Amino acid sequence: MAEIKNYTLNFGPQHPAAHGVLRLILELDGEVIVRADPHIGLLHRGTEKLAETRTWIQNVPYLDRLDYVSMMCNEHAYCLAVERLLGVEVPIRGQYIRVMMDEVTRILNHLLNIGTHALDIGAMAMVLYTFREREDLLDVYEAVSGARLHAAYYRPGGVYRDLPDSMPKYEVSKWKNAADVARLNEPRQGSLLDFLEDFTDRFPAILDEYETLLTENRIWKQRTVNVGVVSPERALQLGFTGPMLRGSGVEWDLRKKMPYEVYDRVDFDIPVGTNGDCYDRYLVRMEEMRQANRIIRQCIDWLRQNPGPVISDNHKVAPPAREKMKSNMEELIHHFKLFSEGIHVPAGEVYAGIEHPKGEFGVYAISDGANKPYRFKLRSPGFAHLAAMNEMSKGHMIADATAIIGTIDLVLGDTDR
């Protein structure tokens, strides 16, 4: 009787490491992966098509729902694209706020990735530590926008409003006694910038704490070193960007090479790996969080000393202040037209790409002069990275597929769109 050599296995979508929305069809020789075929589309939202039926402003919240762990970065690329079509200049304070919130988002993204990647391959405690810090940064999101996740804080022309002068505080409840509440509220006595400054002071020591948990951990290294190796040449051919490309030793970062907003005014370094394996990509993300912390600190110092407008004063693009709108007929008409009809964007086409935490996130839009996009296409970093899944996992064991999915830093909303 002939022995069956290869057999096929569904990895996901129910598997927790497949995020519930990725189906991998693995062809196995024993426990070794011969072929990995990713099947996507289980989280398809039709964002690109929906965007063509909504006004330019109504589309901003759709961007939050793509990569739902890097919300403001998605909005940023979209707003840049609209601003380039409109020829609108964002006030310098608005640019600094955007850069600061982008870096807060980068830390949020990498904390989730490192915590859940470790969880997927067996390090249970890590995610409890990373979610502790995520809580603080999600409070920052909530303070500026009113929402912990889907912020819709960036607008074409700037940001929705200036940074708040106070932070929400904890209250005594059956879960938290007065002593706990006093301790938790200590950094929340001042403005949002004071709270973020306190966070940037303590975050480097917290990152050192993470390093003691993972960086030299024998099991973590056994699961990640020499797994999913991609050479620098192959990484470029596969369309890798972000930590996936830098982990392979290619020093490419849009914030340095093609600066946007005020990235050319802040000082930071680009971390790169040497081996192009899962472990190097982990180290790159750890160092990126340290660099993001540096950038946030520089933005805080600048924002403290430079008050000013945070959104364009062109009322064909951005709404007038509410007190003016209620006392001036002209402003009332602008307000009404803007929220009922939206912005009329000049005809043309545009591409805007940013250094998203996962790689290059790009928005390509065509306008026919109407108040809605004529065509809309998103360049998601995860899509190109997932396409390399077969190449990265060939010859590895089934257990290594989990390590490779984790290192890609997949969010399927962004991949499926």
C-alpha cells in the first residue's frame, strides 16, 4: 500500500494566532511545511468602494477601521493625500501634533505586536506588561479625540482640535480604593503634555524591563532566531517595507528618506537588523519604540513653547470656530456647506505614503472635482508581507508558522481592506 507523503492542513481561521480571520492552507511533509497558501478576504470591508460613495471628510473614520491598532497613522496618509490635491498648508503646530500622535501610535502598535507575538509562541506574561502601557497611551487617544480606538482626530487641513489642558482621572469605586486612585491620578494632575512627558520619562526603564523578559530569553531565541530569514535583496524584491525591510538590514524609512510634516526637524535614528530573521525584526521594533519616545519628547518641548492654530483657516476645507459660526452669517454658511456637502477637491490624482508602524501605508486617490473620490486605492503594508508567507515558512515546522505570522505584524482589516 502506497504511503501518503504530503497532506494538507487548514491553519486558521479559528486558530488564535491566525487572528480569527486568516486561513492558511499548509501542505506538510510530516511536520515540515512544504507550501503555505494564505487565503484572505474574511475581514473584507469594501473600504475602497465605500469611499467612493462618501464625501472626502466622511471617509476619515473608515481609515481608522483598516489597521485598527494604528488608527491615526491611517488617517494621516489619507489627510496628506487630500491636502496635496487641495494645495492646503497645515499650520506648524498641527504638524507637530500629528507627528507626536503618529509616534504614540507607533508605540501602541509595537506594544500590541510584541506582547501578542510572545503570547502566540508561549510567553504568557509579556502581553500583561505591554497592555499596561497601552492603557496609558489609549487614555491619550481618548483625551484628544473622545475615543480609545477609532479616533477620527486628523482632518484635511490639520487636526480636529488642540491638545486638552486636563486628563481624565480615575474615581474611587468598588474596584479601586482611595489610595490606588491617588497613585493612578498622580501623573494626571496637569495637561495632556504633562501626562505624556511623565510617560516618556518612565518608558525607557519599562522597555528595559521588557528586554529582561524576552531579549536573552533562551526559549524566545530558540523560537525566533533563524526563523523566517529574508535576505536584503529578496526583501526589496518582495516589496517589504517598515520593520520587515529594516530587519533584513535595509536602512529605508520614509520619515528620513522622503520627510513629511516636521520629521526633518526632529532627531531620531533608524534601527536595522543583520540576519533578517524573526528575532532581528523583534529587536528593530524594540528600538523603534525607543526612537519614537525620543521624537515624542522633542514634540512635547516644541508644543509647550509654540501655541497657535492647529487646522487651516481656509473655511472651504476646515470648519470655522463655533463661536464665529454662531455670530457670523458667512461662517454659518461655510459650516453648513462643509457638513452637508463636503469639500470639493480639484480634479487630479495623488499618492501619499507614510512610514506606518507596519511599513509603507499609501493612499492613491483620483478626484474628478466632485465632493467624493472618483477612485480610491490603498497600499497596505501587510498585503505584501503576507504574500511572502510561503517563501518565509518553507522548510520550517508547523509551530514556526505562528512565529512568522507574529513577526509580519498582521492586521487583516488592513490586508483585506
